[in-house]
Amino acid sequence: MGTGGRSGLRPGRGNAEGVTAGKGKTDEAPVTSTTAASASCQYRCIECNQEAKELYRDYNHGVLKITICKSCQKPVDKYIEYDPVIILINAILCKAQAYRHILFNTKINMHGKLCVFCLLCEAYLRWWQLQDSSRSIDPDDFIRYAKEWDFYRMFVIASLEQTAYFIGIFTFLWIERPIKVKEKLNFTLLLKALLLSSYGKLLLIPAVIWEHDYTPLCLRLIKVFVLTSNFQAIRVTLNINRKLTFLAILSGLLVESTMVYFFQRMEWAVGSDCAIYKSQDF
């Protein structure tokens, strides 16, 4: 069980207070290596968000001891011994501890692939809505390359709207940084957090495949879940209050709505979220 939760972590070795098994003496050699390793890789306590040099210590004969946070006197990261399924469930429940474990204490480099896959899911939803709302008996409407072009168009539109959403969030946080946020913003980590927390869009495909009378409600709930996950990711990554995080989400939605309005004026957006919900209700 510990193996799954410990994937992607850099193990620590020994400390000034550690005792070598069978010797009863302080092991000083690992202290230097641990300090050098921790200088290039900082972890975070999942309880109080304080920086930590290591997550656990690896003694001889495979004896492991979780590091205790000096600030809150709790384990730095209890999730290193949890099964990945348990971690995923806690992330779905939007627990801040699970988000800190995933964002700070693991090395997950799948955010790019996850982003593309989520955009494909959203593009498929919009393309499906376009085909469902424009049925015709004209054989020309069923030409394969025409439908394929519509799907690519939906993918581009979904990508631009998501980019506008992120730009709105980043712009608001950049403006408010001198007032609210004391530390330097790490936009790379924030972008990674937003991409990973958008995994709820994967639920769009099952909602479309198993279509029923409650599909519009399911789509709204998925949208709310994604926004809630983004809210928690921003709050955990930047360690800011809920009010500032809420305003950042609103700013992102405002810029995204502006982009949707622009596409509607240009008669490009036939599958935006608002249009989908309205047509589904109709």
C-alpha cells in the first residue's frame, strides 16, 4: 500500500536524530546527502502548508518513519502510505490535504496529456450537440469530412475558451498580487494545478453516451464540480483566502464569457456551455 502512495517521491535517508539500526549511534553521513537533496526539492506539509525538507526517513532494513512537521507537529504527508485510490477519492472530495499531496509532494507530469484529453471530451460534447441540433435529410450533411471538420472546429473553440478562462484568472491574481499575495506567484505550478483539477471534464463523455432526461442536469453538475476543483487548486497552490480565490474564478468566467460572446457574434460558437444547456432544456 505504501508503494503506490510513495510513487514519484524522493526518499530521505537518516537525520541528526536518527539512530542506525544495531549501532545506537547518530548517523552523520546521510545528513549531508539529505540536506543537499532537499535543497533542490522542497516538499510541503499537507496540514499547515509549511515547507519540509523530506517526507520520510529510510533507516536500515527497510524501516521507514514519516517526518513530523515542526510547525503543526503532525505528519508532513500521511498520504505516502495511502493507496492511490484513497488519494483519488479524497481529491474528488476536494480535500486540501489531498491537493497539497498531489501538487507539491508527487511528480505528476500528465497535466499536458490530461488537458488535451479533456479538451477532446468537451469538443466531442459540442460536436454531438451540433449534430443533434442540425439534423437534415440532405445526404450532403452526412459527408464524413464535413463532420470531421466540425469536430476540429469545436476543439479549437474549446481550447480558446479555456485559454481565455486561464488568462482571466492569471490577470486577476497578477493585479491583486501586491496587495494580497506576499510571495512571488508561480504561474507554472498554478497552470499545472488548474489543468490537473479540470479532470472532471472526463465525465462529459459518459453523460453523453448514456443520454437520458437528466443529461442537462448532469452537464451542469459537471461544470460546477470542475469550477469547485479549480477553486480548491488555486487556494491550495497560492495559499490565499477563499474570497480572493472566488474572485479569481469569477474573473476567469467573465473573460471566458466574453470569448463565447465574440464567437457567437461571429457565428462560430455552436457548442458553448451556455448554448448546450439552453438547447438541452429546449
